[in-house]
Amino acid sequence: MSVPRLVDPAVETAEEAKEPAEADINELCKDMFSKMATYLTGELTATSEDYKLLENMNKLTSLKYLEMKDIAINISRNLKDLNQKYAALQPYLEQINLIEEQVAALEQAAYKLDAYSKKLEAKYKKLEKR
């Protein structure tokens, strides 16, 4: 009695599985290695270019930091000069503040004198009318 076989179309039978000719395998291997070499060369070239780009960016960043350092040094120097000039002007500024206070006090005294003189004038006019 014969058992019916279930045949899977994806499975090759021993008769169908034939090895390709030796020359075909060699050509396919050469082609595969050639394409793999091209691929790896491209990957390494891209990586090398990335590193070159990073190197250039680092150089530019370094130059920018040097410029910023020079600017900071100039700002620091100018700030010191300004502080020295302000310190030299400080006595004069204090004199100006003192004069301003004295002028304000004198102005108050002038207002009081004006008010007092108006009162005197009013009294004088009152006495004059009599």
C-alpha cells in the first residue's frame, strides 16, 4: 500500500537541486566580493569624510573661541579703564551731589523767604490802608 505524499512546492526534490557549474560559482563569488568591496569602500569613504568635516568644524570652533577670547580680553581691559576713570571722577561726583543738596536746601529757603515776604507785603498793605 502506497502512502500519498504531501508535496510542498517550496521544497526542492533531490533531482531538482543541482549545483551550479563551478565557473558560475567563481564568477558569482568574484562579483559578490567586488560589490562588497565597493560597498565597504563607500562606507569607509563616508566615515572618512565625516571625520574630515568634524576636523574642519573643530578648527573653525577653535578660531571662534580665540576671537571670543580676544574680545573678552578687550572688554576686560576697557572695563578696567572705565573703573579707573570712574574712580578718578568719584570726588567730583560727590561734590556735585553735595552742591545739589545745598541747592535744594537753598531753594527751600528761597520758597520760605518768598512766602514770608508775601506775608510781610500783605501786612504792610493792611497797615498802609489804615
